[in-house]
Amino acid sequence: MPACILLVIASAVVFVGNSAAWRNDDEPDANIDVTLYDRNPKHLWNRLHSALFVRTAKDGRVFGRDELDPLLWDATKYLRSGPSYQKAINLLDEFLSTNGERLITDPIKRAILQRDLWAVFDWYARVGDAKKEIIPRLARVIQRLELSPGQIHALPDSYQTAVESKSFPVKDNPGRPDDPFLPPDLFQANGPWVELGADDGDKPTAQIHSDSFSRSVFLVFIRLPDGRQATIDYLKKLNAYTKPMINDPHFPGRFQLNPAVPRFPVGTRTALVRRMMLIDNRGQPVATHVVESIQLRVFRELLDGYETRNHATDKFEFRLRRARLFGGESGSLEPIKEEVFIQFLSHGDDVFEESYVSPDGSSVYDPFKPIPIRQNCVTCHENMTGISGIGTVISYRHFAGSVSRMVETTADREAEVAVRHKQAQPDWKDFRENVIP
């Protein structure tokens, strides 16, 4: 079982008895009410969202009403056959035959429904089955929801709206490491935060994130305590270091980041911003200013070797909530203190379909017990190379092992890189082949 899923199970509670409720039963194919797009749960858009995004655990708990990404993994059987698959087909046919795109004209709601259907389309394209039936239907519904470039440009800058709402602290508080904050100067031109990119502009900065969620633009920022110039000077020092990679003593033939690479100081902050991408009415992917998520880290302590301490780095995360976005609340962003689902690099295991019963059948782990955000992502980021600080910034480790250098960039430039990256993906070819010219 993958490490990311084990993180969930390791923090789980053991239940005794009633273990059969978790074993081998097919996932219920219930109609779960959703009222995101309209107060009427029978509205076609609500029913479509429910069919594709809402999942029911074997003990009856319901998830996904407003989850950022569809709860679908590479090994998921749900939506690939049976009643759930047929329901999706029927709803897409209803949408196409009744001109369902005309039911709602609000550009924000149309953008979100397109974005969500695009995610499901890419999942089907990746897992590789049912293409002939559902892939064309999804592509054509997505096409009918396309907005003009002007409409996309007019979509809200959700980060700026969240900052202006004054709903969140603007600074981190070392005495309250679980209190999320939103820095108002993150996107400020010539401000203290420096955006990172490749000097050749050839690939996304957050390569692994971009590969996993290629419908989004990922932006990486860093801020040293002494401000912008100190941050730029540090990047120059990093790029001037002549031997950032060395032979890994534990794995012959492999390389690791050199522990002697210059460290940034305690108090350094990093941010990973994920922005939404849409398909416009010219059939082209376009970056928006709608923030889907933002992850922030504050380095309180730099550790040596392979040490790990939860208090060494404060971690914060915000995610888009559709209900907040449609209601104009806090720029759509909601602080996330606990993680229920780990989809990123989860190796494809579906927590709704896995068996968590003990070998003797007497107990069962709860795979849906949340773990604190500060304990998440440690597998990949926390001191896995023997150097803390910059060693936990995976983007730098990738640049250090390539011919590119990490330099200052802009959000517009990174958006262009992300669009080119998307257009090179096999799923984009699948989409283009299934839309009506």
C-alpha cells in the first residue's frame, strides 16, 4: 500500500465489531442531494455534480459534495461500469439533448462545472477504458460550457478577494502554529515574495504537481526574512553552487542533493499556488485568476540529516469551496486544517473500495479519519535528502539535477508554460479528437 495512504491509516482509529460493513460490498448508488448550482437538488447541474463527485462510504458516510477534485483514483471501479456509470451516461445525454448549458448563464458557475467535468474527462482518458461511450459525451458538454476569453479574464481574482475580505490573518503567528494566514503581498510586483521558475522557461516549476493536475497552473514563491533583495541574492548563490548533486551513499547509481548546498535562513516562507485553467470558446486552454488552493510553509527550524519534527515547519493550506465562490464569501477560499483524502501521488488506491479489515476479521481501520495538515506531505517534502530548508523544496531538487536553473519569473510566464504543458498531454489530444469542429 502506498505511503500516502498509509499516512491516513496510521492516524486512524480501530473499530471493533460490525466489520462486515466495510468488506466487499459494492458502493451504494444513492442519489445524494446537492444544492451547489441551484437551491433545487433536482436541478440537472446539481444531479450531474452528485453523480460524478459524491461518493458514499460503506458505512453510509457521504463525501465529495464540495471536494476540490473528484474522488477518483486510477484503481477506482466506480463510474467505470454498473449503475454509477450508466447514470453518468444518462445525465450527460440529458444535458446534451435538452441544451442543459442554457439552464445557468452565470460565468462563474459555468466555469466551475466545466472545470469539474474536465477533471473527470482527464481521469477517464488516463485510466483508459469506457472511452468510446463517455469520453465523447463529456467532451461535448465541456465544449458547450466554454466561455469567451473576455469572460474568462473577467472571472474574479479569488486570492485578492480573499485578502480584501479580511477574513484571515495576514501574518503567521509562531505562538499559534495552526492558525492559517494569507499574505496580502504575495502577488505584489517587486514585493518581498519572489516567484520561481526555470531560466529556460521550458517546463513547469512544480513539475510533479503539474503532471498530476495538468488542468491547473502551479506557481511557486519564496520569501526570505530580510526581503526581496535578500531572496534574489540567495537564488544567485544557489545557482552559483557548482555541485548541487552528489552520489547517494545509500543507493549506488543514484544521486541526492548535496547537504552542503547553501541553506536559506530560519523564518523563510514558501508558497505553492494552484490556479484554475479553463477551455475558451476557441477551444484553447486558458489560465484564470481563480485560486484552487494555496499551501504555505514557514520554516521555524532547520534540521540536520534525516530528522523530522512536526514543529520545525508550520504548514497551512486553503482550498476553493464552490459554495463560497458562488456566494461571494471570502474569495472562495477555506482554511483546511485536516486532510481526509490524499489523491496526489496516492498510487491509485481508492479508499472507498479498499478493505481495511484486520486478518482475523475482528477490527477495522477507519480510512476516512482526518490527519492534521502539518503531518501531511512529509513523505516527499520533509528532509528526505538529508538537507532541510531548500532540500524540502522539490522544485529546486529537480532543477539541481537538470541543466535548468531556478530564477525569478512571473505568473504570466508560468501560465504560458502551463498551457504548453497541457497541450502536450495525451488527454488533451483525446479531448480535441472528441469535440465538434
